[in-house]
Amino acid sequence: MERSHPLTTVGQVRQRYFGPQTSLIVVSVVVGCLASLGAVALKQGVHLISEAVHGVTFSEGKRAFVLIFPMVGLLLVAAITQFLLNGNLGAGLPSLVRDVRLRDGRVAKHKMWSQVVTAAITEGMGGSGGLEPPIAAAGGAFGSALAEMFRFGRAERILLLASGAGAGVGAIFNAPIAGTIFALEILLAKNALALVVPMLISSATATLVSSLLYSGQPFILITNSWNASSMPWYVLLAFIAALLSVYVIRTYRFAAQFAATHFRNVYVKAAVGGLLLGILIFFFPPLFGEGYDSVELLLKGQAAELAQHAPIMLSLGPWNIVMLTLGLTLFKVVAVSFTVHSGGNGGMFGPSLFIGAMLGFTFAHALNLSGVAQVNEVNFTVVGMAAMLSGTIHVPLTAIFLIAEITGGYALFVPLMIVTSISYLVCRYMEPISVYGTPPPTIVNSSSAPGITKDGTPEGVPPRP
């Protein structure tokens, strides 16, 4: 008698004793746990490695080592990629998007460990990328592998992949809502985003006008830390962020093309990119790693500490810090490009937050120093983060909820909604393709949209009488 395949048996047991919906929920819980463990391992790995490297590179008389460590990290990742992964690391969100669209949600199983290990080495040794794409890829790999193990179909496999990716991002930031919306916007959204942005603008505008005309409200907020009179400056920041997002996208894209065209040997590419990155970090130390510690300094009102290890400071008095943060704003994407396009593992998600924080602080601090206006620098720092994330990656909803969750800035919802929407729309007009190479969703006629019948009801739902 022919014996049944063990995977087939697992699928039969799942369907018989749990049912499709219950088993999907149970497996999603497991995926969330695994993605969380991956996120913790990644963050701890980066912390331990970077702490050891910091003890050498930023100690007295040893600053020259900062030129070496990023290169060593990139060479290690190149070796792992060549010898253990057949030359294909599969890093970044574009790879995960291709897994969804072209491979029916099947993710290479090595990503369950390779993304965590290579990202920890890259960022811990000084690489300037973000941790979110690697952990999203690892989480997606967990979801895909479990879907295969329990014999789920294509739709459930893609859903579990997206669940794992969102869970990983949510675990990195301790922001579950933002993680969920991130997965929807990047991996699952089709037409919803283009429809939501006008609603965001409309709702935010109504709230702004109401706050200007009538100060009362049905419930008393615990915090109300933004001033409606500052809205013109928030709008101006949004347009600047959109232009800066275009600069980031084009710089990142140019670096990718240049590296692919001029460097065929992966080790030469890693060595050159690592050396250039080390030189950049030597002059701008906050570019070391993902940079969230620098953002934390801005949010605590301790911006002057960013210059702690800077070898050169201009004699501009109070404007020194403005010039430093402006330099960090412009050079962060260059540092990320050296990291990622030289073979390191990382992405532009976290760096977009870094750039936005530096932009928002630079803008607000310059306004305050010049006497043109007096604005809340922390608020502009926070809103700048959302504006850049929305512009560079084309994820306005993720930007709003992520910043609100990680900063407790729900009182800033109105400026967040307006600034992210403007930044997204203006940047999308100038650069329809995001920094990850994914086009924005387009509005289609509902009668011809996949899964929609001619009378406007979803497939499988009885038509309206």
C-alpha cells in the first residue's frame, strides 16, 4: 500500500481538526512569534557588534579604524553570500515583492537566517542601512515556510508571508498597527492607497479648519502639543521633504546603476564601497549604523551631542549644529548607497526616518535661530520623519501610524496627515517609482478590477437586488 507524504498528512490533519480559518489564525500566531524572535536576535546582534566596534573606532587615538570596520563587514557579507548562498542574498523589499508577485509567495528558506546574520554584520560593523527590510524578509520567509509545511494554498501563503513581514517590522519598532499597514501598503495593496490619500487630506483639512474656528471639542485630549498657526511651516516642510525625497530616490538609484556597471568583482565592490563609507563616517560619525541613537538625541533636545566625535567644526557659532544636521541630511543616502550597493544587507526604510528627523530639526532650528518664527523643534523632527518615509518609499499610511505609535505623537495626527500626503503626492508626481522600485497603485474602473463584478460587488458575493 502506498504511504502518504508527511506534508500531505500535515495538511489533512490541519483541515480535519482545525478548519481553514482557525488553522490560519494559529499559524499566524506562530509566524508572529518567530518574526519577533528574529527581530530580537537582529537587534541584539547589531547592538553587541556595534558596541564592540564603537569601543575601538571612537576611542582616543584609534579613529582611523573607522575606515576599516565597514569594509571588513561588507567583505564578510560578500563571503557569506558567495560561499553559503550561491551568490544570491536576496536582500531588500524588492526581492520580497517579487516573491509575492512572481513566485506565488514562495520565499527562499535561507532568508530565515541569512537576512538576520548578514544585516547584523553589516549594520554592526558600521553599515548605514536600515534593519526593517532584512527582518521583513526573514518574517516573510517564516510565513512562507509554515504555509508550505501546513499545505496552505496560494492566497493563504501570500497572506502569511505578508503577516510575517509586517510582524517583523512591528517587532522592530514595537508598533503593531504600523507593521500591519506596512505589509498592506508594500505587499498587498492594489488600488486602496490612491483612494485613501484624498480622504486623508480632506479629513485633515476639515480638522484644521475646525480647530481654527472652534476651540471646543467633545473630549479633552491629554496632550495637545501642536499649534495650528504653525501649519504654513508644516506645509513648507512637506514640499521640502518631497524635493529631498526625489533627491534620495535618484541618488540611491544612480548609485545602484553605477555599482552594477563598474564593479563586476563582488569583493572589489565591497572593499571600495566599505572604504568610501568609512571615510564618510570619519567626517560624519552619526552616519555609523542605522542612526536611531542620533534621532533619539534630537527628540530629547540634545542635538549638540551629535558633534561629539566630529573631527572638524566650522566657526559658525549657533549655526554649527544646523550645518552638521544639514550635512547628515544630505549624506545619509550616500552612506546607505555605499552600504547596500556594495553588497551589504540593509534598506532605506530606517534611513528615511533618519533623514526626515535631521531635515525637520534643521528646518525648525534654522527658523528659530533666524527669528522668522518660533516653532516646536521636536514636533517638526517627528513630522519630518513621516514626511520622508512617505515620500521615499511611498507609504503615507505606514508613515503616519508608525510615527504616531513610536513617538506617542497621536496629538500630531493632523500635521502628520497633511505633511505625509503632500510629500507623497508631490514626490510621486516627480518620481512615480519609489526608492525600492515599486510603482504606486493606480485607480482602476471598479467594473474591470480583479475580483469585482460589474455591479460593484466582490466575486463570490450575491449581487445587489
